Amino acid sequence: MSKLTDTLTETLSEDLYAKTRAQLNTFINETNALLAAGDALHEDRTNVARDRLVAFLKEAALRGESVTEGDVLPIEPPVTRALNEAKGFVRANPWAAVATAAGVGLVVSLLLNRRQR
């Protein structure tokens, strides 16, 4: 099950990376087209803005290429994090987990029996 989960996670991560990269490239191409159209309207202000934007886009592209998958930590929901920690505890301490489950079951059964009276 874990291997299937890892494979699925890796596939989704690769798909997300590819889609994000494609959207970024589309954004860059559209920005360049807008800048080219703006050059004809206001030659004096557009050159300064274009130079600043081109420098920013080059820097962003370099940063994007240097980021590896390990650098980006996925945001994990609190419930998922708690379940993963519980699984780790159960695997590390199976008898303690059994004792805890038995204790919780005993308390719940006592409470339910008390209500029926």
C-alpha cells in the first residue's frame, strides 16, 4: 500500500510540476507579447518597465530551475499529520497501542453501560 501511495504521490507531483511550468511559460510569453505591444504606445516609459520586467523574469526562471523537488515541502493538513504520527507510534510501540486501545474501549463501554441504567 505504501509503495502504491508513493508512486501515486510521485506521479501527481510530476504532473503538478509540469502544469505549473507550462503555465509559467505561457505567462512569460504573454508578458513578452504585451510588452512588445506596449513599446509602440509609450516608447519612453515602456523601455524602463520592459528592462525591469525582463530582469525579473530571468531571475525567476533561474530560481525556478535551481529549485529541486526536495526543496519544496508539501503542506500537510493537520489531520493527515496526526494520522501519520499515530501510525508511526503504533509501528514503534505495538503493545502500548494495544493497551491504549483496550483502555479507551473499557472507558467507552463503562460510559455506555452507565447511560443504559
